Amino acid sequence: MTDTVTRFAPSPTGHLHLGHAHSALFGWRAAMDAGGRFLLRIEDIDPNRCRPEFERDLIEDLAWLGLTWERPVRRQSEHLDDHRAELVRLQTMGVVYPCFCTRKDIAAEIARAGHAPHGPDGPLYPGTCRDLPESIRRERMEAGAAYALRLDVAKARAMTGPLRWHDRAKGWQEATPEILGDVVLARKDTPTSYHLGVTVDDHIQGVTLVTRGEDLFFATHLHRLLQALLGYDPPDYHHHGLLRNERGERLAKRDQAKSLRSLREAGHSPAQVRAMAGFSDGV
Ligand code: GLU
């Protein structure tokens, strides 16, 4: 039998709040209940938003909360070569193309078309650069233009055929990655993105059960496609409900009052904070 391996994968872009505590405890519990292993992964690929002090603070907050995890902690920024290598494999398969559009170009193209298919995160990329002739691509790259590398989802799907993935709360799901459109997998100077990094690292780290908030449910459709292209066994998934504030909005890093730091400074014990995060029966 395979050991259950779960992980919590925060981005150090702010202080952890109760929603993060819920997610971390959810993954930790799933591993402990199964006699398995729990990992912490730092998703710090965005140097503009991630800060070492947030990483230090989140590690301290999670330990204070009573969580334990395996060492060493994988920090994504130290493994960009792994992501780059998998990106190159996808490029070799012909399912990645350079996109030179700025946000403004995309908005203008959508306005020009008069309508745009929408996905869970808003209008989809209209495909402007998908079929650019190779000569134009090369010319623009040689001229030093900035570009993103996008996945040609239709082409990728044609290669993999139908795919499914399993969610412990919602059952088997038919993968429909086209609902996200041709997502960005990397950029000219960054060989990875959330989608590529998370898929590659979950595979490399042997994660067997991905637990995370239901806000990432749709992303899993795409991750399943990347797994199939790269020849990975898919993990099992459990997308959990999100904690909400008094107004019914999902907690965000700006809800400072609910940060684990502020609750701790206000004198709450780890057990009390675990209970606030939905885990009242002790750790
Ligand atoms: N790093 C992501 C975030 O902080 C979560 C990644 C995941 O659990 O798949 O939102």
C-alpha cells in the first residue's frame, strides 16, 4: 500500500490567517489519520510578492499551531531547474507557444471580438498568438520582445484523450481543462508558473493526496492534463470548503484581524486558534 503523503503549500506573500490554518490542519490531519507523511512546501516563485520574512513568520506560526512536517522544506525558488526541464519536455511535444500579448492587447482583442468565453477566473485568453507563423515568433523573440509561454490546451487534449480525476468530497470528475483556456505556464524570464510548479513539485515530492481549498478546484482540471502530458500518476484530491468572515466573504490576507499572529498576540492559545480554524478536537 502507498503511504499517504499530503502537503500544505503556502505562498509567503503575507501573514497566514485562519483560512490557511484550516487548510494546513486539514492536510496535516489527513496524513496523520492515515499514518502517513505531511510536507510543507514554500511556493515562492514570484519574487515581487514573496518575502523571506513572511516565510519565516509562517513557519513559526505553523509550529506554534502544533503542526509538524518533514525537513527539509522544499522552497520552489530553489528548484526552478526541475520546472524548466519539464517545460522543455512540453515544448518538445509542441503543446506550448509564445504569446506576446500584453494585458491591454488581450482586453482589446476581447472587446473587438464582441464576446469572450469566460472561465472561473474571468475571460479566457482569445488565442491571438496561438497560430502565429514560426518566422514571426522568431523575429519577435530575436528583437527582445517580452513573452509568456502558454499551453495549447486543445492540442494537448487531443494528445491525451479524455481524462478523469478523483476528489474525495465530490467524487470522480471528467477533466475539462479548456474551461481555463490557454493558461500561462512560464514567462520569458521565469521558467514556471503556479500551475506548472505545483504539478511538477507534487509529483517530485511523491504527494499522493492533494488537499487544498475549493477555490483551486478548477485548477485541478488543468493539473490533470499536465500530469497526463508529463506521464505522472495523478494524486487523489480533497478540495475543502473555505472559511468565511462575518460578512460571508472568504478570508483574505488583508483580514489582518484574523491573522494567526494577531490572534496569538491577543492571547489565544494554539488549541483555541485550532478550534477557530474548525479543528476543535485537539491536535
Ligand atoms: N500556493 C498556493 C496558494 O498559496 C496553493 C497551492 C496548492 O495548494 O495547490 O494559494
